[in-house]
Amino acid sequence: MDKTIIFDDFTKVDLRIGTIIEVNDFPEARHPAYQLIIDFGDLGVKKSSAQITTLYKKEDLLQKQIVAVVNFPKKQIAKFSSTCLVLGAVNSKDVILLKPENKVKNGSVVS
């Protein structure tokens, strides 16, 4: 571990549960990726680019709940504006999405 943070730093990160409602190919990305459209309930719909093409097919991602950081500023990736960061564990080069064990309300806070 390189850096230690204090608890106040962690509380600034807004982690929420969302459901993937649309998945599109992202051929303009430098590394193979999908464009994800994610429903966060009362927070609205947000977009993210995710390099998860090796383990996940587009159709398998639809209606899957995920964990994401929703309070980062927008990030421009090619012609796509990413408005949240989907979280995953890196296993070798593959990314395994973090998800709730049971279905929960979209927009639920992760703490």
C-alpha cells in the first residue's frame, strides 16, 4: 500500500449501486471497452467506459447491478463523456465487476 488516507477522505467518495440498462461497443477507446449506461435511481442515469470486454458479453451485462463512484467530475474518453467510475477487482489483466450479493434499490449508498 502506497498511501494512507484518513476516514474523512473516504467519506468524500460517493459509492452507489446502479443497474446497467444499456451497453454499447466503444471502438474509439484505446483499449477494448464498453460504454455503459447505468440507472442510479433518484440520482439519475450516468455513463461509464469500462474495460471489461474479456470477461463480459454485452447481453450478460444488461440489468446487472454494479458498484460505482458517482461524484467524480466528468471525464472525456474519445467522444464519450464518462460521468461515473464502475468499480472492479483486477485479476491479472481482467477486471471483475464489484456487485451487491442481493438486488438492492438503485442509488443505494455503499458504506
